Amino acid sequence: MEVLLRGGPGDGQVVSGGGGTVVWRACLYEFTPEFARRSGRDLRVCRHRADCCEPYGRGAEDPCE
């Protein structure tokens, strides 16, 4: 399944994903109930988790890679 990433450095990317989360580069995105229309297709929206960098030794105030 292809999903649309919202927020964070991957904003606007269309990637393959499944399950409850998607990892794009070093960032974690979670599935939402939202859908967005892109190139004539309805894609599930995944939102960036603001705390996704904390497990990697960076604080919430540090941006993702």
C-alpha cells in the first residue's frame, strides 16, 4: 500500500508502507484515519511523530534527519 507522509522532513513523499507506522529515513510516521487525493489516487495519510528522534539520543527540540 502506498501512503502520503505529512509533516517532518518527509512531508509530501509517497512511500510504500503497512501496519501502524512507516519509517522514512530516520523519521517515524503513524497512520491516521485521513485520506488525501494525489495523482488521481486516494492515499492514506501518515503523520510525523514529533518525538521520533528521542530514542536516537536527540531531544524533542532537535530536528529529524
